Amino acid sequence: MEIVRELLSGACQTAWQQICQLLNYIREHDENDQTMQRELDFLRSQEKDISAKLNAGNVRHGKRPREEVTNWLKNLEEIESDVNSLGYGDAQFWLKYFSRLKRSKKTVQILHRVRDLQARGNSFAQSEDIFMDSLHEPLSSLSAPPLHGSSAERKKDEILQCIMDPEVSKIGVYGMGGVGKTTIMTQIYKELNEKKVFEIVMWVTVSSSFNEEELQNKIAVRLHCELSSSGDLMSKAQKLHEALGRRRNFVIILDDIWDGVSLQNVGIPEPNRSNGSKVVWTTRFMDVCNSMESQKEIKIEGLTDEEAWSLFKEKVGGEDIISPEIKPIAEQVARECGGLPLALITVGCALRKEKQLPVWRNALHQLKTSSTDQIKGMTKYVFGSLKFSYNWLSSDKIRTCFLYCALYPEDYEILVDELIEYWMAEGLIDEEGCIQTEKDKGHAYLKELKDACMIENVGDDDEYVKMHDLIRDLAINITKEIFMVKTGSQLKESPKEEEWVESLQRVSLMRNYIEAFKG
């Protein structure tokens, strides 16, 4: 009997140890599950940030991500697939001990991969160097970003037709920032290289920090032409002129010009009918086209509502992601982007695979109230891009006149004569002389704003103008400390006392139902 008692005691002790081990395992398993979900959520937020940067670079400059960035995104997809295969969310899974043990080991292995991916993702998120260097890899070998909608295709065909026209040698492609000028020209560049009608087709990104020597060096790299580092601009220009002159013909695409470029100073032979060469540039400013004596100017407009909705659906993850209750909100969000591809891509990526209705409603509210700080990428990529145009305006007076236009409601058709009279009454036009002289100055200011694509005509006449929704949002964002703009807010009472801060310079309460002010 003593032996039996000892055997039973030993068996009970062993069983108890196994039960304790199982309970401890279950606790650790649940902790691993929770940790996995937290780490995956963080990794997904990294993916949104990196995708926003990639999309912004792709839209604005046709750039391609470095191979390690592409591999990082592929690794993330593999991890997501492995996690899904583990059966998270199976309510009966806790009953399957051995399956659970196997899953726990896999969870730990995946956690190591997730954390390694997070560390690599941090380096990409903090670095601007996530794109391939286009100087060392010709753009023709890159996959050109797709065009969105038939309107962009028509503009591409129009530009190509001009390039093939022997009577047209200099072409200016202009439009507001983020509207898709570079994307269209990237497609054209690729097609021209494939057709081989021209002996050489060259792409040079200029940008706002351009200087003539840097432009010469970029052209020299594409021509495989060595320029002496000690040579002056004129000697370098002469060498480039000779190198290009030896070509049967050429097309040079100057992307993102902010100021007029002297072809002679750089060393680019004047394109004409006899040499059959072409110079095409993209810019935000009509006056750049004028200063460079373009023979044809082509304005790139935003997408239609249908095209914008198609692009937006693609960026949020497809129509299957958008439930019937979310769809009307999502359509409004897309419309608030004003047909601007850069904004549609940025907002779409920020809401990618989002299924919570409150998040969508909040995004719409943010866009409608011009307070988009909570939408990832909007401040940095969209407003950051558009603000370059604002900063490039020629004077503080013109910038102030531009900001004044934000006092009008969204999509409001502003009577030009009335607007200029308001500018005059506010003292924004400081011109000595008679009233007509001041009005003429106001029209000159307005022309600069139109040429910079900061304000646009309504229809074909010059009687009315309006602001693009996102340009207006930019103006409100800039003036948020000194303007109170509550247009069309359905207010029945005046704003609260605490909103009337000392820093306020101007207030707009148009299109409300306020009958009297309190106090």
C-alpha cells in the first residue's frame, strides 16, 4: 500500500506540475497575442507614413523607391499573411492545446520579424533618401507612374502632338502644385524614348533652389560630357552647346521650373524648325512660360469627380474596403480633395483599409473645417507643396491680398471689381495716384495670383474668380491665428467670447443665420 500511495502522490505531483505549466503557458500565450497586436498596429502605422512619402515623391517627381524599401513593403505583406494564417480571432482555438503550442512558437518567431521590420522602418521614416537617384538611373528605365483618368490622357496627347509639330519648339506645361504635371511628363518622356524619333530625350529636375551651374552639370551627366570644375559658366555653356549641336535633334524636359531659365546661359541651343529640337518645361507659374517665350502653353487641371473617386478608392484599398454606410462619407472626402491627385493619394493612404465610420466622419470634418493636422501627410506633403507657391509670390502685399480671399465661403464666386475695392478699402493696395491707378494695381495683383494658379477664373470671362478648395484650406491654415473664418457654419448666434482673441485681424461670418451680436 505504501508503494501505491507513493506512486499516486508522484502522479498527482506530476499532473499538478503539468497543469501549472499549462496555465503558465496560457498566460504567456495571451500576452504574446496582445503584444503581437500592438506591434503590428505600430508597424501598420509605419507603413502608412512610408507609403505617403513614396506616393508624394511618385506624384510630384515620378521617383521610384529604393530596392530595400520595396523589400520592406514585401516583408510586411508576408508577415500579414503569416499572421492571418495563424487563425487569430478563432473563438474555439483556446481548446486546441497542441495547436496553440505550435501557434505560440510561431507567434514568437513572427514577433522577432516584426520588431526587425520596425527598426528598418524607423530608418526609412526618418530619412528622405528612400528613392533611387535619377541622375544615375535614366528615367526611361523607370516604370512611369500611371495616369489617372481620361482627362490626363487627353492632356498627354495634346502635349505629344505639340512636340511632334514642326512649328512648335518651346512648350510650357503649367498648373498648381500636386495636379499631376510631372506624372504626365514622365509618361511622355518614356514614350519619346521608346519611339526614338529624337536622337536624345533628356529629363532634368530643376526645382526652386536651381542655379545655372547645377543645371549644366545635370545636362553634362546625361550627355556623358565632362565639364571642368574650374571652368566658368560661359566656357561650360559653350562645351554643352557644342555637344548638343552635334546631335541630330533633341528634346529636353525641364521639370519643376520656378523662375525663367536662360537657355543661352546654360548652353542649350535655341530649338527651332531647322534643328527640329524641343524644350518642354513644367511650372506652377504662367509668367515663367512668358519669360521663356513659350510658343504653346498647356494648363493641367484637376481630375473630374469620377476620376477622383476612382483614384481615391484605389488608394484606400479598393471598393471592397468601403462599406455601404461609409461610402457616402468617403465620396464627400474625395470631393473635398478638389481633384488634386497629390491630396487624393495622401488622404487615401491615411485612410487605407480604415473600416470605422467615426474615423471617416472625423476626416471629413477635418477637411471641411480646413483643420487637417490629424490627417497624416496633409500638412507635410499637400500643404507643404502648395505653400511653396505662396512663398514664391513676389511681395508681402500680394500674399496678404491672396490670404484675404479665404474670407469668402468655399466655392464662392468672387466678383473681381468688388474684391479689388475691398483690397483698396483695407489698405492692401498702396499706390499713389487716383482711384483708377489703385484699381489697375489691384488687377495686376490678381493677374499674378492667377498666373501662379492660386486663384482661377470662373468660366471663360474675367468677371468672377474663385479659390481651389485646398488652396483656400492653405490660406486658412496660414491665417488661423489672425483670421476667424466661420462661413456657412449654420450659426444662429455670434461666436463665443473666448474665440474673440486679441490677435484677430479679420473675421468672416458669411452665409450664417446670425441676427444680432451679443454684448
